[in-house]
Amino acid sequence: MATMQEMVSAVKAHAAQNYERDGWDYAVECYSDADLVELIGKCRTVGGAIKAVGRVMKDKGDYRADIQATAW
């Protein structure tokens, strides 16, 4: 079982490595550690934390893409 700080650090590293994919830039630019803790919730592993946060980031990225698609 990973500590919350380990999971937050891993999520932040994953977000930085995947900055241009699936909305992960939101995690880098807009979310504090406290926000990430809230999204991680009751996850107990680094993989689970990345998946949990990733679902939210993907939704945000998809929403942005939908808006951008209507710009023209």
C-alpha cells in the first residue's frame, strides 16, 4: 500500500510525462496536491491513483476537444 504522498507524486510525474495526452495538462496546470488527494480518494496503489485521476482528466480533455471542434 502506497502512502498518499507517494501516490500524489506518482500522479504528478505521470501527468508531466503525458502532458499532451488525455487532458493530463489539467493535472499539471490546474490541480493542487490537495485537489489530487481528493481525486485519489480511497485508492491504495499508485496504479489505482493514476487511473482514478486519469478518468477525470480524460473527461476534461474530451470536453475541451468537443468545444474546440465547434470553434470553426
